[in-house]
Amino acid sequence: MKLSKRFLATGLCVVALSGVAAVRWWRSANVGPVQRGADLALSEGCLNCHEGPGDSPLLPRPFAELDDLEPATLREWILDGMPSRVRQDPESRRALEAVAIRMPAWRGRLSDAQTDDLVAYLRALAAADVPEDPAALKGHAVAERLGCFRCHGPGGRGAGSNPGSLKGYIPPWDGSDFRELVADERELREWILGGRPQRLQANPLARFFLDRQAIGMPAFRGQVSEEELRALEAYIGWLRAPVPGS
């Protein structure tokens, strides 16, 4: 099976463009809200305070340990520095205002779209957005066990850097890249079990990028059962299902 014309044309464009410009163009066109939120958290300095263990009561909690993940409340924390329920409780407000390191208010500095991306990133990082379907939920657990989210980002929705690869990053499971790289259920299984599908392995251009990328897809043959494969397929299917109203 040949690669699509779109895939080949895009690959040639990326090769033709120079370094950073190529990566920026490709990333901006394809990454989803979770990765955009992750990039924003890094560029805006959020991780300076929220990364790593918050052992001291003076330090903000790591993002993965946030206990209030309602989207509206998260937006208030980001935009106003504290949610209205805390602001309206004198004791809670005094306690928050007394700490040495306070949450800054980002209202006026972030757009609505940027705030949405940060909220999506925080909820994905803390595994707040998970499926209700038992099979898909089991697939999420299987992905965690196999370490998939270490490379593919929170919930499989990230796009971490991958030097030498065609796209410059590890494609997210919910992104538009997925359609080009995984044609059907058989190819998804080939990625999981063998580390790459036969279609791309047989194409010289695709194999060139697969061979030279710094982070390659591991082969999980012998480490995942048929039931777990079906669960992974169910989770990825849930992740890629259209959002009502979108």
C-alpha cells in the first residue's frame, strides 16, 4: 500500500523548510488543546511553581495533584488567582493570601482560547477526562501500565518533541496526524505489537524518518494480551470520537 499523496507532499514540505520554522509550522497545524496547554504552561512559567513535589505547605501543588478539576473552577484559578468560593469565604481567603507564594491572576494576559487549552491540559494531566465505557476505561489503564502516556502525553493527547522525526514531535492519538499514520485497526495493532506498520516500513521516505527519529515506538508483542489490545482500541476510539456540538 502506498502512502497518500498528502502524506508524501507534507513530508517533502517539512524537509524543504528550514529547522525551527518547519517544526513550528507543523506543530501549529496539528497539535490539540492538551499539547497547546502544555506548551503554554511552559512558556508562561506555570511549571516554575507547579512542577515537582509540593512537600512544603508554602509551595503550590503539582498540576497532577490538583483536587478541584471542574473546568469553571480551574478557569477562576487561572484568570483571577482564586475561585469565587474561596474569595467569598473570609477564612479561606485570608489563609490563601497569607502564603508566601501566591497564584497570580492571568486575566488580561491570556485569551479565552489559551485559557481553554490550559484547562484541557490540567484535566488531562490529572486524568479527569476518562471514559465511562468499561472497555475504554480499561484501555486507559492498559496505556498507563505500558507507559504510553510517558511519550504520547497526558491521556495520549500530548505531542512531545521527537528530534529527527517527520513531524518533529510524537503524534497525539486524538490529532489529525493519526489518520495518516494509522489507516485501520490492523495498522494500529502493528504499531502496538511491532513498533511500526508494514505500510510505512515498506515506503523508503517513511522508513527514512522512522529509522532516524530519536524516540522510536517500542514493540509490545508478548507484553499485551488480546483483551488488552481490544481495550486499547476502545480507548483510542473513545478519544477520537467527535465531541457533541463541536
